[in-house]
Amino acid sequence: MTVLPSLQFVAIGPILLIVAGALSVLLLEVGLTRFRDRGSPRRAVSNFQIDSAVVMTAMAFLFVASFTACVAFDVGGATYFNPRRPMLVLDPLAAFMTTILAFSALLSCALAHSYLAVLGIHRGEYYALLMVSTGGMALLVSAVDLMAVFVGLEIMCLPLYALVGFDRQRLESNRSAVKYFVIGGLGSAVLLYGMALLYGDVGQTSYAALGDQLDFTRPLSLAGSGLLVAGLGLKVASVPFHQWAPDVYEGAPTTVSAFMSVGVKVAVFAVLLRWMIQVVDPAGESLRGLWTLLAAASLLVGSSMALIQTQIKRMLAFSGIAHVGYLMIGLAAGGVAGFTAVIFYLIAYTLTELGAFAVVVALAQRGRDFDSLASYSGLAKTRPGMAATMTLFMLSSAGVPGTVGFIAKFAIFAAAVEMQQIPLAVLGGLTSLVSMVYYLRVPALMYMGECSQEAPRSVISSGELMVLTVCGVGVLLFGILPNRGWLPLIGDLSVLDWARESVQVFVAP
Amino acid sequence: MEFVQDHLLSWIVFLPLGAGLVAIALNVLLSSLGLAGIPRRLCGLLGLVASTLSFALCVQLVVQFDATSIDHQFVEHARWLPELGVNYFVGVDGINLLLLLLTTFLVPVVILATWNEVHDGNLGYVFAILSFETCVLGGFASLNLVQFYAFWELASLPLFFLVGIWGAERGERSATRFALSAGLGSLLLWIAILLLASLQFEQFGRLDFDLVSLEPGGVALLDTTVPLMDPAGPGQSAFNWRTQVWLFAVFALAFAIRIPLVPFHRGLAHLQLAAPTAAAALVLGVTVKLGIYGFIRYAIPLAPAGALEFTPGLIVLALVGVVGGALVAMSQDDLRKCLTLIALSQLALMTLGVFTFNAQGLSGSVLQMLGHGLSAVALVLLVGMLRERRHTGLISESGGLATRMPVFVACFGLWVMSMLGVPLSSGFVGEFLILLGTFRVHPAAAAAALLGILLVFAFMLRLIGRVLFGNEARSENRSLVDLGLREKVVMGILILPVLGIGVYPEPLLRRIEPSVLNWLRTVDERSAGTSERRQGQRSTEGPREAMRLAGGRP
């Protein structure tokens, strides 16, 4: 009478790798602590080397996890962790999303290394927390049961609360952490209540059962789904659940803001995609009104508020809300085209947003963020390379042709038009025009403004260089040649094909 | 060489950008090695060489162009985003052939003429001009609507930086203002794309934004049926906005903003005031033609019934532009703003030529785009040379230049004549054909246009009197130096094609004509059902016969 042999550990391979990595980082940190500099003149290794060892370990584990997920995507098919009671699955969607998540976590680690040293908060827990959170995200994207979703969500969020408050000496960091914790807790409660209602209605929590029995004419189904969407919407900061985002992004260490804004959105949108495809309806007919409403609100509020920001992190936070609006247009459209567009948009968003935050990180001075927009004035004269890179990311965010942002937006709008949602697409175009104003303001300041008093950091670390290179090359490569396969591992498939394959499995007849 | 020959058009389009990128990469490499980077003089030389090479290839294109064919030639087609119907699709016919030639010709000339500006501006400046050239060329060569949109939107970026960084003191504001109005135009074009996409998806179940399909049975834009304006057909909702009328309205607004036609002209005037000379010259010479080209290539063929519906309104708007531009120009004190307004008047005239829907008007417009491009650029460059010497371009500050700068004055007079369309200059052929075409359709409109032309004439003569002759307004003018060798060379290069076209337009007209007639046929087919509205407006004879009748060809 053994349950264990029937478990397919392959299905949670990437998750296990990420969590194992987190534990290794913690152990390594503890083990190496006694070599740390305590004022003794003779020491075998420097602090920097210890930190590097920790970061390298984290990145190695994340890379292997990403690679494994990539291989799993290539193999295809769905593997359930426990076939008798499916809760976690490794299918193309999960594999693809895990690849993205692990890779963006890897980039976040690379980014954090020197930034934490600059801020003077360099401790190994950072990477352990980040990896546990990534593990939660990986759990989320492979969850096919409400319970697993909730567990994944909590594992994702709890380390994030700690990460936001990682800069313990700084008041804003603490304040953001408390704010995020309270609001995040509220979101979890709403979500849990929605799940309880759904359970009360159907009597089961698995997606398969819910998909069969959910009926939106019954009030319990409707209320439960609504609360579920509200809870998840709070996590991704869609309007009207968005107020926390700018404050938290502003106060958190910039590397954490970068990781949060990318990872959480990717993971939660994967949950929403799976929820739409496997439970609600793959064509996306029902709930279309809800998504339309949320999309329109997020687009309008996000882009109009971003216009009046004077700090770059707040501006990126509000523009992130607008990006959520675009993603929700894709959900509203539904169908293979809509869901594919959502996934591709997530990739574009990951590259662009991580890149933009990386520029902010790479300019941070000792003990202080390079945050106010005014300080970017005249940057092209002092740091021409950084100014050019930032311009690239801003243009990609605005959806200028030649960058990945253009193709992502185009795919979203084409999907909307395909489903005859033209007003939504037109609204998206209009907010794109508005977004041109606030995105172009940054390059305009950098190239045309007078040099500001505040001096940026003049050296760039190898980790930051790596992130900027990867994101910049990605933005251009996927923007100019989106239809080329670049990784020999997956044959001739391009990114767009990846995105399509990861949803087509479910939707195709 | 064969590789270049096989992809001639792509080479022409991407050579400038490629050279710019290589230069930047080289610069980064050099500075990372601790060296000083590329010397400034070399940057300008690089821009000159790259754009001249592109021009040389374009000349080869014109020579190899088969004037008897009505098809698109030098076609290159590659799948880019097949699921979304976006392909890399370029080709040349008689309509965009001359525009490509004009653009590739003007860029090296402009670089040479503004050598001092280029020298101050360094690598970024050269890169901006080269990438701008690629964007405009790409726009002219595109046969895929989304690709056209992409180049069209990208073209405003280098301009934004050129004006903002190297422009006048408050160039940043003008640049932002221009970028916003360009963005508005892009948004409208984007809406038109969405409209077409929704129709296409309904009819074929997939998207394809190619203008024409290369294989039979394709689903390209011209195969898509856009409903005529009838809104209350059976089975349709009472209000159907996916009709030709709406489609054309959106297109027309987008292109009218880009040309710009009358209510939208202020942004361009501001931009011109702040722009550095090279940018100002290229905007007047080349960019504004993208709007007219958009009308010819996309708006009218895709929604001819809508075009017919709006024709009277657009003709009135164009006439207001023709006359108004001339009138407003009279009250200006800044030479460059004057020239911009005159140019706007002439752009309106070209738009008028397009909306005559006959061969004379259209070929006149196409030819006039070339001629006007040459003379407008030359005048802006001359004013730029004056500004370089006097640091002002005000009419009231100049006067009595004739005694100090005889060569400058001769050139200025010559170019004004060419712009006015004096016989034997390129302006004459184009203007004459436009007026002839207009007269065939709306004699009254032709009379009004003629009035506008006469106004410009009178004004320009007065301008010559005030700027070139008259009293010396300022003592600073006494120390002015005449054009140097480089500037004389520029003027010499520019004058050749103008005289050439004016004296012997036949080779160009011969290349334009088949495409123009084919265009008229396409428009006729697509507006089936409404074609009886235009009965009696068409004439089968081409522009060349018209020129012969008028004795325009010596």
C-alpha cells in the first residue's frame, strides 16, 4: 500500500530544483559566514568572493531549472504529479512559463549582486528568499487545483513581503513591506473566500471538476469566480485593485521591484490563462465583459496616472498597470490568438521591464536610488551607453516598431479584432499614444536636457551588464526577427510558435 | 555583386542604416579600447559615402526599371509574421520610383550642404540622418500596410531627436509637439489597419496586409471587399461603420495630418522654425510626401467610393491650402517659415492633383513631388547658408545682398523661379499637368488654384526684391561672404536635374504613365457601382499626349 511509487516526480522537477537551490544557497551562506571579514587582517577569501559564490550557486540552480523546463516543453505532453488526484501538472504551458520565470529570476539574481553591495544590504538570504518565491511561482503555473493555486500563491508572496522590506535601515522599505503585507493578505483572503464559495457550489476543488460543473447562472459560481478574479487582480495590480503597487515599488529595493513586477505578473497571468482555458471556456465567450471592463479601467487609469509621475519607479509601476490592461485585452479576446498574444506579451513585458529596471539599478549611487526623473536629465552626455539602452526599453514599452513591444501589442490587437472587439483595440491604440508621451519623456530628458546635479554611478558591474545585454538583445531580436528559431534545442520553433504551442494543446479541437 | 543585384531595393533602403550601425559599433569598440572614437570629419564622410552609394544603386534601379510593365518590379517578399499577415514586401512601380530617387538623391546633397552642422553634430547626428533616410525609403518602398505603418512611425523618431538635440533653443518643445501630432496620425492609421483587419478576418478567416497578392487566390488587401457606403442593406445593422466612407475618412485624417493639410499645418511650421537645416530640408523635401504617397498608394485604392464621397471637401481644403498658404506667407518675417508656408501651398496643390482622378492630375502630382522636393530643399539650404553667416533668417534683417553675395543671389533667384514653375524648370511640367487635370474636372477649382499660384508668384517676386536687392538693412550685411566652393558644388548638383526635368521630362513621364493608368483602372474596379458618378471625368489619353498637345515638350 504505497502511494509514493505512483507519484511522478518528473512533473515537479523544475520546482524541486528551484527549492533545492534555495536551500543550498542558505546552507552555503551559513557555511561561508565564518570566513567573512571580521576585521582580522588575514583571511583566505574576501567578502566579495563569498557573495559571488552564493550568487553563482543561485544562478546555476535557476539556470538548470529553466533548462529542465525548456526540455520538458520540448518533450511535450502532460505529466501529473499524482495522476490519481491531479493537483500539479507539467504540460507545455507550465513548462514554458517556468522557463520564463526561472530565467527572469536568474536575471534578477545577477542584477542584485552589486546593487545590494552598493546599498550596503548584502546578505545571502536575499537569494534564498527570491528562489523560494520563484518556486511558488513555478507551483502556481502548474497548479490544476484551487488548493495548489492558493499554496503556490502564498509561497510566492511570503518571501516577497520579506524582500520588499529587505532594506531594514530605510523607513520607506519597511513601510512598503507592511503595506504590501496587509494588502497582500487581504488579496489572499478574498481569493480564499472565492475558492470556498466555489467549493461550496461544486463540492470539489480540481479544475477538471470545476470545468464540468461550473455554471455562471448560479450565484455561488458567479460570486466565487468574481472573488477569485478580484484576488488575483489584486496580486497583479489591475485597476481597481492597484493602489498599493506604486507605493510598494517605490519603497522596495529596485531589484525587488523589478523581480516583483515581472515574476508575479507572469505567474498570475499563467493562472488566469489556465483558469480561462481549463475551467471557464477556451473560446473566451463568458467573462468577456468582466475582462473588457478591467482592461479598459487598467488602461485608462494606468496610462493617465503615469503621465504625472516625477519618479521613474512610480512611473514604471503605473505603466505596468497599463500593461496589465493590454494583457487583459488578450484575455477578453480569448481563443488561441488571444491566449497566444497574452503569453507573447508576457515575454515582451519581461524583457522590457527587467531591462528598464536594470538601468535604474545600474545607475544607483552608494546608499541612494537614482530614482527621480529629473536626475536623468542630460544623462546622454555622461553615460551615453546607458541612455541609449534606456531609450531602447522605453521605445519597446511604448510599442515602437522594430522592438518586441510592437509585435506584442500588435498580436494583442489582432486577437481583439479577430473576436470583433474593435472598440477595445482602439482604446488600446489611444492609450498607446498617451504612453508615447510618458515614455518619450525619458529619452527627451536624457538627450535634450541640461546635465543634472545628481551624478550617476560611473561603473557597471558584470551582472548588470549581463542583464542589460540579454534584455536589450532580446528586445531587438524578437522585435526584428520574431519568426526565427534561435535555440537549437527546440528546433525551428520561434518565440511566437512557443507561445502558440503552449496554449494550443488545450484549445485545439 | 549578384547578391546586391538580387536584393537591389533592400540594399537601397537599408544601406544607410547599416552604415550608421556599423559606425556606431566601431565607435563603441574604439572607445572601449580607450581610443578617442571615430574622428568627426570621418563621420560626415561616412554619411556622405553611404547615402551616395544608396543613390548610385537607386540610379541603377531606375535604369533597369521596365517602363512598359504595370506590375511592381524588383519585388522582394519574405514572411515576417505570417499569422498576423505582416510580411516584408517591397516593390517599385512608376509612382514610388521617382520618390525613391528623390530621397536617395537629396540626402547626400543635404549632408554636403550642411557640412558644418554635421561636423558639430558628430556621430549621433549622422546616424539620425541615415536612419531617417532608411525609414523614409522603407515607407516609400513598402507594399505591406503594416510595414508601411512601421516605417512611417519610425521616421518621426530620428526627426524628434534631430530637432530636439540639434535644433534651436526651444527645439525640445517643437520636437515633442511634432512627435505628438505624428503619433496622432499613426493612431489613425492604426485604426484603419484594425478596420481592414476585421473585414479581412470576417471574409477570409485570416490576415494578410500585403497590398496585392503575389499568387492567385491570395487574400491581400486589394482582394478584400470593403462595403460601399450603403448602411441599411439587408441583414446589416442600421449603422455600419466598416464602410469605405469611414475607412477613407480615417485614412484621410491620418495622411492629412502627415502632409499636413490646412487645419493641421501649425505643428510643421513650428518644427521648421526649430529644426536644424538638414532636418528642415529633409522634412520639406521628403517626409511630407509620405502623406501624399499614402493617399495614392493606400487610401484611395482601398476605399475609392469613400474617396469620391470626400473629393469635393478635400478639393476645397486643398484650395484653401493653396491660397491660404500664399496669403499667410506674406505676413511672415522668418524666411524659413515663409518657405514652409509656400511649400504647404504647393503640397496642397499636389493633393489637388491626386483628387482629380485623371492621368494628367496624378502624373502631374507625382512629377511635382520630385520637382518641388528639389526646389524646396535648395531654398531651405540657401536660407540655411544665410543663417550660418548671419545667425538669423529674418527678412527684415536682410536686404541688399546682391552686391555682397552675387552667386547666392543668382542661385536664390533661380530656385525661386523653379519653385514658381517657370517654363523649362521642373516645376512647370508638374504644375501645368495638375492644372490641366483639374481644369478637366472642376474648371472653377483650377481657376482658384491658378489664383493661389499667382499669389505665390507675386509674393516671391516681392521677397526677392526685399531680400536680395533693396537697401542694406543692417551694417552686418556688408561683411557677408559669398558662397564657398562646397556650397557652389551643392547648388550645381541640385540645378542639373531641375533643368533636366524641365527641358526633357519624357523619360520620367514614360516611367510614370503605365502605373498611373493602372492605378486609375484599379480605382475604377474597386469603386464599381459608383463609377457612373464619375462619367465624363475620365480621359483616356495619358499625360504625355497632354504635354505634347500643350507644346510643353520642345
